[in-house]
Amino acid sequence: MKLLKNTLTLVLILLAAFVTYEAFFVEDTPLNYFSSKSASSTVYVENGVSGVVTITDPTLHKTVAFNISFYPLETGSGVIVSKNGYIITAFHVIGDPQSNTINVLKTMSNDDIKLYVEQAAVSTYLSNYNPQLGAELSSNQVSQSNLSANTRMTTDLLIQNNLISVKSYKQVIRVKFPSSTGSKPLNAHLVDVGNSGTDNDVALLKVNPAGKNLPVLKISSHDPKNGENIRIYGYPASSNVTQSQLSVTPSTTTGSLISEVRNSHSIIYYKTNASTFPGYSGGPVLNSENEVIGILIYGIQTKGSFIQQIKSKYGLFLSSDYIIQICKKNNVPIDIV
């Protein structure tokens, strides 16, 4: 009888320990799981061009052909929304970089792409062959301190003098995946963009993941509340991601939602005090349930002059409503909660 009692006591102790362990495991796993899954679903997006260009230098009596496989123009972030390779990012990440300087959303036209390919070839030529070409083609002395201005001016002069020709050109959007997914960089197809006339800063991309089921996040259909804690994933330019890297690791930043903002076209954004850097654009903004409540379109920088900090007092993210809209419009199945 005593042996039976002791055995029963031991069983109860072991059962209690197991229940305690199981409760701890069940409570702790979702946090680790979703944190890892959030990072795994955040991709690095590169917007660039490729093409074949020939430059003739009359001063060196040299003609050089350039086969540009990829020349990056803009980088940002994105979030995987379907297992078969659909990705959401910000419109301005994959649009015309020149239009970003005047806060306009615009896709790249054929003329834009051709000019960027020409500038890519000229930049390479100036760096490797003749940095004074612009000055030699012009009556004005070209400052070498501003290489981008030198490249643009030299390109214009070469075009005016019929000294540059373009055989082929196209826009190339590349997606790099976090190390945890084990996927190689893939070229992306631009499926659709938001309405540029209303500043709907969202874009839908498609990659072919070669049979892999990519990690995806749930998209919230509920309006977030003021004061709600948020987390943002993305790839700040300061992370020094290089073109040769096969995979990458996203950074994360936290803050809280301050208020809802609507522009003159009633597009819904949210203000946040989360500190971000260029490159986070297009990255997912998550609530405490690790659901996507939007994508970052404008971030705060904690460094810089006092005036810059005042102008950049708040970060803005676009409501997840527009993720849902563009996916439904293009028949992309997503997990909406």
C-alpha cells in the first residue's frame, strides 16, 4: 500500500512537471516562431537596369562596348505574401528613382530605362578609362568632385555628339532572401502598382521560387489603434548589403503608432515614432500579433542636423488595406485576418 502511494505521488509530480513544461513550451514557441518567421518573410529588393552600350571616345580614339548585367539604382525592402512567390513592396522602391527626388510616384518608361543604362556605362567608362571625357567634350571644366553630375553631363554630351549607342536595355528587379530561407537571389516581375495619382505607394512583385513554399505572414484587415506597439523589418542602406551577397539578414526596429493620417485623396497612412533609415521602405510593419498592418513608406532618421530631425519627426506607413486591395485585384491568395 505504501509502495502504491509513493508510486502515485511520483506519477503526480511527473505529470505536474510535464504540464508545467508543456505550458511553458506552448507559450514560448509562438513568440520565437513568429519572430523568426517575420524575419524570414522580409526580403531585400533591388531596382536596377541591364543592357548593352557602346561608347566612342574621340580623344583617346577608343570604342568600348559594355555588357551591363545589372546596375542598381534603388534598394528597399519587401514582404512575401504568398507561398508561390508574390511580394509586396513600396511603389517608389521599384519606380523611377529620379521622380523620388520630387516626391512623385512614377514607373520607369523605356526612355528612362535607356538613359539609366547609358549613365551606367558612362560611369564605368569614366572610372576605368577617361575621367576627363566630359571636360574634353565640353568647353567648360568639369568638377571631378561630383561624380554623379559628371556622369549625367558626360552622358548628355555623348548623346548630343552621337558617340554612344544602346543595343539593348531593360529594367531588372532583383529579390534577395534572408539566410534562413536558403533561396538564391531571383529576378522579379512587376505585376502591378498602386495609383500614382493618389500616392498609393504599393507595388506587387512576382518571383518563381522553384517549387519552394516561401514563408508568409498574415495580413490584418483591422485598423490599428493609437499607442499600439509595432515592429518594422527591413534592410537599411547602412547595413552595407553588397551586390555579391547571395542572401541577407533583415534589421528590425520598434515603436508605437501615433495617429492616422489621410492625404487629399483619402489614402490612409499611419504615423509612428519607430526610428528607421533609407532602405526600410516597403518593409512590413507588424502588430503585437505579428500580423502585417502596413508597409513603411517614409522613415525617421535619428542622425543628421536638428532641422532634418524636425522635418523627419514621424515615420509613415501605408495601411494594409492597400496590400489587400492590390492582391485581390490580381487574384493573389493571401492570408487575411
